[in-house]
Amino acid sequence: MRLWSLHPKYLDRQGLLAAWREGLLAQAVLAGRTRGYREHPQLHRFRAARDPEDAICAYLAGIAAEAARRGYRFNTELIGRPGTVAELTVTTGQLAHERTHLAAKLTARSPDLLPQLPLHVEPHPIFAEVDGPVEPWERP
């Protein structure tokens, strides 16, 4: 499961579709509707939110908004409820780590998009960027 902290505008088609599917899985986990992935480290930051389900819904809404901007039709009725979460934070180190990870994916899957990937990426709209190292929940 990869719940990208970076803005979904950087994801290629495969990455955007995967982010949607994995976000829906995360939503099911946080709502207690599945047994699998309950201890997945990427869920720690959502669980730490004031309202974890609101946070994941807001995350999914950001993915759906990017999909709509590209002309895709994601079924937004699958988003449990409209997310109204306050911004979560993500560290500069985490964003840099994810940028490197995405660059490797784009090199393999969509090399034509690699030149468009900036050195400093913006976070997903629900995240505010703060100084710091790679997040402690990230697996190296």
C-alpha cells in the first residue's frame, strides 16, 4: 500500500489508479471493514488525525479531483463521506523520499513524464509541508 504524500498531479496513469484503489482499501481498514492491512505503517498518520476517517476521505477527494482534472471518472460515491479534515503534516524528507521513489517508477513505466517531475514536489492538498527527515513510519 502506497498512500502518496506528494500531490497526485505528479502520478502517471498507473500511479493515479493505484492511489485510488489503495486509498479505498485504507478507508476500509480505518472504518474497520477489513482484517488485512490493519497494521500497515502508512496508516499511522491517518490514525493520528483527529478524525481518521475524515482524513482518508479528504485524501481520496484529492485523488478524485486530480482524476477528474485529467478526464477520468472515479466513482466518488465510494468515498465514505466528504472529508473536512484540517491539514495533516508531511516532512520535507518524506516528500524527497517519495519523489525519488516516484522517479524510479516513472523511469520504468512512463519515462516520458520523468522530465516533468520537479526536484521539489508539492504535497497532496491535505498535507502541509514541514521541515524534517523521512517519516518514522516509512519503510526504507
